[in-house]
Amino acid sequence: MACIFYKASAQAEPYNFAAGPAMLPKAVIEQIRQDLPDWQGSGQSILEQPFTSDAFKSLMRQTEMDLRQLLAIPANYRVLFLQGGASAHFALLPMNLLAAGQSADYLESGHWSRKAIAEARRHTPLNVIASGADSGFQAIPARHQWRLDPRAGYCHVTSNETANGLQLQHFPELAVPLVADMTSDFLTRPLPIERFGVIYASTQKNLGVAGLCLVIIRDDLLRPARAGLPSPFSYALQAQQQSRLNTPPTFALYCLALMLRWIRDQGGLAHMAAVSLEKSALLHDAIDSSRLYICRQRVDDRSRINLCFHLRDERQLEAFITQAEHEGLHNLRGHAAVGGIRASLYNAMPLAGVERLRDFMVEFERRHG
Ligand SMILES: *Cc1c(COP(=O)(O)O)cnc(C)c1O
């Protein structure tokens, strides 16, 4: 899969700050456009490839190898390419990982962990080890506040709370397997994989398009799933079948393959982390030095990926959103559960896009401050 990526042009252009599905690098869109009618000279579209073809199997193998290389995934972890989205895995995790009656620990840090908890509760007894609810989810409960159960089957965290703008900056070593929903910050930084039992992430936020969920699982956690679980949702059966027990989301897999190559060509995860820090600092500095905007999250817990902030006078919100749209700065409205403004700065968002937003915010403050 020889990909030639082009540098994005620097002229004024629209930027998409959506939380997901979200912006893709221009070079990836261009590659998709080229491959759509004729993939690898096969005379067939990528959309027409049988998932059982040698070419597609090879794409899956290469994709897994690229992911393993980017993250330095140890040999005792399996990579699964599954369907259902992270929300389906909220239920599939307890069904696959827990013995009957075994409970799990959950950290409640915001909107998405609450969803994960509500869904898991239908399938397992669980223990909320700490909650940020009392702080209005403006901080993540610190490690010393977690009331862990040593008999829990696993401990679940949400590495980045997409709606609340909170991000775990450290992953503790726990006695039980650490399970993390990384849907909104996967591949934005290097990770100590050996600290995790399971990492899962839907791909439509930072890794391509909707339809695919990545599951990285330590192989000793693969066990026969509970009776009644449909086979395509069994991690163990899918692992046995190289994620081809049934048709995987082929187009989303192909897009993931392009994204992994793009990230590698940018300089890998250390580079993505440095850029992520630079982009988020630019915006946080602008917010913190202004009288018009306020970011209420505890500084150490602030997300570098989904920056959530408010106008001190909420009545100015509609003007802000409308004028931003007019300037080509799209999808800045905060999550419905939280309100305010949210700027999602995934890997594909160039520094130039963040500078444009910062300049717009300064100008908006000059006119409305
Ligand atoms: C978007 C999101 C989800 C939901 O993903 P789906 O693929 O829509 O199920 C879950 N967790 C987090 C952290 C998210 O940002």
C-alpha cells in the first residue's frame, strides 16, 4: 500500500472541530478518493473487496503490524477489529471478561463513563470506585480516592471524557486488569500498554470513519464468553478467527490503515503528543488570559483533545457559534449534556486550524468584551 501524502495548503480554509465523526487529514481523504475506483491496481474499488481475499487479509495483517509498531504492543496482547462501536462494548466487556457473579470496578469521571456504567450494570454487579459528580465533573477523582475492590474482575476508566473535557494523564499500575475506553484520545500519545488488560476505541473520532471498534486485549483475559452471547461479539472467538468470524467493517478498516500510515509519517506517537500539547496549550492560554471565556476544569485534568469551555455570559453563546460558523470554524457547540463551547483537536487538526480559532476568539472578545 504505497501512499503518497500531500502537505495541506496553508490558505484560509474551513476547519471542522466536531467531536466525532471528525475531521480526517486532507492527505487521507485524497488517498481514499484515488483508491475508490481502483484499489491497488485491482480494477476493483476498495468498497468491492471480499474480506476473504488475499489482498484484504494482507491489509488487515499490515494494519495490525502498523498498530503494534506505533504503540509497541507486547506479543501477549491481541488486536481485534470489531463492530458495534464503543457503546456496544460497554455491555460486551462484562459479558466477555467476567465470570458469572463477578463484579467490576468503574471510575465515574463524566458523561461517557456514566454511559459505560449504566450499560455494564445491566450485565454485572459493579462498584463505582470514585465519582467526579460532586465536582460537576470538573476534575477526575485522584488515584488515592479510588476505593478499589481487589476481587473485581477489572477496573474500567475512560481515558478522555469527550463531553466534559477531562483526560487522565497517568495510568496507574493496578492489581486487577485496567480496562480503558480510549475512543476519543487513542493514538494521540504513547501508552504503557503493559499496564492495561483491555484498551478499546471506536475509530470515528481519531482513527478514521465509523463502524469499527478496536479492542486490544491481554491474551490471558480471553475466555469463553457467557452463554447466550452472539458469536461475533465473543472476543475469544473473534481472536481465534483473526477478527474474520464474520464480515469486518472493511471500509473502516481500510481508513484505519491509512490513518496509521499518516500518523507514522508525521513522526509517530511522540510527535502526535507534542503537537497535541502545543495545540491545546495555545487554546488554553487564550482562554485563561481572557475575561470573556472560562475553562472550569481542574488544570491538571484538562483534556488536550476535547477542549470544553464557556462564555462567562452564556447569552453570547449563539453569537459566538454563528460568527464562528461564518468564519469557517465549524461544529464548536458543546455536548448537549454540558453546553458551552467544545473544540475537538484530534490528530488531523493542524496547528493552523487552532491558530485560526484562537485569532477568532481574540477578535470576538475585542468586539463583545
Ligand atoms: C464517542 C464516544 C463513545 C461512543 O462511541 P460509539 O462508537 O458511538 O458507540 C464512547 N466513549 C467515548 C469516550 C466517546 O468519546
